[in-house]
Amino acid sequence: MGIGDPDNKQQDYFAMAGLIRKHYEEECYDKDLVGFVPWETVAAIFWEETQFSNIRQTKFNHADWLKGPSTETESRGNHAVGFGQVERETIILMQTQVGKTGTLKGFFDGTPLAGQPVDQLPKGWWRDVDAYVLGDTRRAIHLTWHALLHQRKRHPDANLEQLLHNYGGLRDKDGKPTPKMRRVARGWLTTTKLLQCFRRSGLGAGDYGGMMRAKRVLAAIFSCSRRSATFMPSFGVEARPIAGYIYAAHDLYALGDGLGCVSFGSTFQPGGNGAIDADYRAFIAEYKSQPEGDHKWIRPWIHDRYPSLKGRNLEIGPKPDE
């Protein structure tokens, strides 16, 4: 939290999901975007970026925000704000390209900039946008879908994974997504597919072995997007350290690794498993039958079902030290 920023707390998952569905699914004026980018993907982005927190990028404050804009963004305080961590320079770019992309309509409602044409905002209009975002949960969610819409309009032929690369923006010297960016986008997509599966499965708490075990599965689904995180405020469960599982250092991601494999099937692509719904239910049935906290069954079960995944790291989400 930057000096002077509001003390915005980490959101509970169910509260966050409700806010996204209201302020993105219902309020986004571009229904093509809503159909193209599921709300579950927005939830995955919010978890990976900020663990459902409307905050400023760490190690920055409002004084840094006021240093820009500049082509020398790293030395001029460029940084990100909001649940989805949209950078100052991206917001400025959205305003300058509004004629092509149509973004930011209504974004400034309730601020001194309200009612002014987006392409005619006064000089220095960006100086308080960080405060507008951090002070308003609704606006913070809107900022992310405006940034996604910006990329959708600029690159209309991009598939969802490519759009997420463009949103995340990590590129190498040749303009290609960095390995980290590829892992992050794959993590977002894995969480998306598993969360959709979780929701349409029709399974109740008893099918998981109780409410707490169901919550552990939900947290594990989001661990596919970020495993190095504090899960308790959002999911009501803690990650427990484990040993002897080469793909994970804690039990939630060991479970997430198994669920990720279910999403991939034999395709090695998030959501590529054509039998994901049936395989998810089979995985959960096995999970219920195992003792609480046991993770040793996961990869043998996966390798028996998908031999091509034996010995393979899924390459999803940022590494624990990133």
C-alpha cells in the first residue's frame, strides 16, 4: 500500500465473484468482450495480480504516479493500480487511442472529469486516476475490462490466450511473450476452465467430503494462477507445506497441479481435455476417498489416466519467486 492510499483489504472469493459479475458481466457495454473473455478469466487475473485486492503496485506511491508520462517509464514512476494491475501508461494509451478502441466511456463518472469527451480531456487529466481507482471498487473492476477491451479492439483476430499476452504485456527484445508471460496466461486459462467446471459440476459440499474440503478444491483451482499467495482471507483455508511432491511445495498447489492435469488431459493445453467434466468428477470422487491432507495419490492417478503427462511440469502461473 502506497503512502496515503486507502487500506483496501483482500476480498473474499464469493464477494469478488459477485462484484465481477455485476461490474463486468452486467455493466460492460461491449457484449462481444463479455462473450470472448469469461468473467472467470477476470477472476483469475485478479487473483494472480493482487489476490483480489484493489491496491497499488508494491514499492510505488502517488508521488511516483505524478512523475510521468514518459517514454522512460521505469525511471519516471510508471506503475499499475487496481485489482488487475493496469499501468498508468496503458491508461494514457487507451485515452489517446479512444477513436479506434472506444474505451473509457463512463469510466470517469463521479469524478471531476465526468461528462467530458474522452478524446478531449484536459492536460494532466491522468494525475488523479490512481486515486479514482483505489477509492472505488467498481471503477477498479471497470479499469480491467476497459484494458481488455482496448486489446480486443486493437487486435481483433487474436485468440483469448494472445489477448491475455497483450493485456499482461511482458515481451522479450523480439516482441514475443516472455516465458513468464506464457506461464501466467496459461495459469489464467487453467483457472478459468476449472472454475467453470467447478460451477457446472452440480457437486455439493458432501461430494467433496465436507465444506472445508470443497473450499480447498476452490483454492487449489486458483493456485493454478498463483500458488505463492495468502489463501485464508479469500478461501478460508491455509496452504500447508509438504515434502516429496516434486511439482508443488504446498498441498493446495499439489491439488491444483492434479486439477490442472485434468484440465489439460493429454493435450497439454488448458481446457484441452474434451472429457473434462467427467474426469473432474472422477478426480473429486478419488479426492473424497483419500485421507485429509494426503497428496501422494494425485500424480499416480493422473499418470494412469493421462500417460503423456508423466514427468511433465504443466508450466502454469508465475514461479514461487516471481
